Amino acid sequence: MPENRFLSTLGRADAALLGPALRARSLARDDLVACEGRPVERVVLPVNCILSVIAVMRDGREVETRTIGFEGGYGLLHALGSPVSYERVIAQVPGDAYELPLAALAQAAQSSPSLVNHIVSFAQASLIQSAQTTACNAIHGAEQRMCRWLLMSQDRLGSNILPLTQEHLSIMLGVQRTTVTAIAKDLQARGLIANGRGRIKITDREGLKRIVCECYEMLEDGVTQMVGFSPAAQTS
């Protein structure tokens, strides 16, 4: 099981500051972590779950802007500025996480410049992913983007079994569910994945990497530059 990298790379003094406020929790699929227009009350730091950060349009349409796994957390930057969320955040893949009150992280940051630097580095890594995902959604086709999501999810879970639904996939890709079904059937026919009920099994990782767009590698490189660790390291 991967550790949460934000926590595991804290200095000893900063870890001591946050330790008393940390609590372990389990997230079920679709659990709401943050809601657009509402204050963020808790920072959530995934261990073996994946959070989906979603932009919601006025007409109700949704599109995923980034995912967060054990390499980071949601709410970090809110501790240094406005506590209001402008995104909806849900547990896309269920699992374990740590959480701490936003106020506790904000208070600790006031007394520790090293903690502020740590927060900023991990927040920048998340913003890099959001920017690259936006570019990817505008430029690359749905098949390449789906391969990117599958590879990134495998990296964050350390497993070739990905528990997900077609509804989640359609939100991630910003396409109709019929498009997701067609892509999944084609990838399965090519021996790259195996579709199951509520899950996808990756059967040929290298095959997916031959299809995926450049954004997969660029995203991993961006995280590595900011925090010194690539989520893909555990599946390479």
C-alpha cells in the first residue's frame, strides 16, 4: 500500500505539528469531499483511494479537471488562502485516506515556513496536472485521454484492477457514455484491457503507453519536478 507522499516527506518538526490533528478515514465511492461554493473544512490526503476534482457547469454538465492520489491531497492550498472551493471533489475510487481540519493546517503553517514551502510544492504539482489536463481535453482524442486516465489510475493504485463505472469515465473524459463504451470495447478487442462489471483490468500496460498522448509523460514529469517523486515509479 502506498503512503501519502505529502505526509511521508514532511520534516520531523512539521510532522510533529500535524500529527495530533491527523485522522485516518475510509472513503466510499462517490463520497463528497468538497462542494463548489462551500468552505473547505478538511484537508484529505489519499493513501489508496483516488479523488476526482470536477468542474460543474451551470447546466449541470461535469468534466474532471484532475485526479489526486497518494502523491498529494485536496485542500492544501486552501489553508494558505481562501477556504472556499470552486470545484466539486468526490472519491472516484474508494479506499483509505488521512484527513485533518483545514484550520489545523493553516495554524501550523503560520509557525513553520518549511511547512508553507511543502504545501506550495505539492499544490503546484496539482495545478500542473490541472493545466495539462485542460490542454489535453482540448487537443487530444477521447481514446488517448482514456488511456492516460487508465495509466494514471494504475500508477496511483499500484494495481491492474481499476474499480470504476462508465459514468465516471464519461465525466473524466467529458464525453457521452456511448463514446466510453465504444472505446472500451475497442481497447478490449485489441487485448489492452478487460472490461468487467464496475471495473477495468489493464492487461497490456505497454500497449496503452504506445497509444497514450504526450500528456501522460508530461504530467508525471511535472509532479516529479515539484515534489521529487513520480507516481509511475511504483508500476514501472
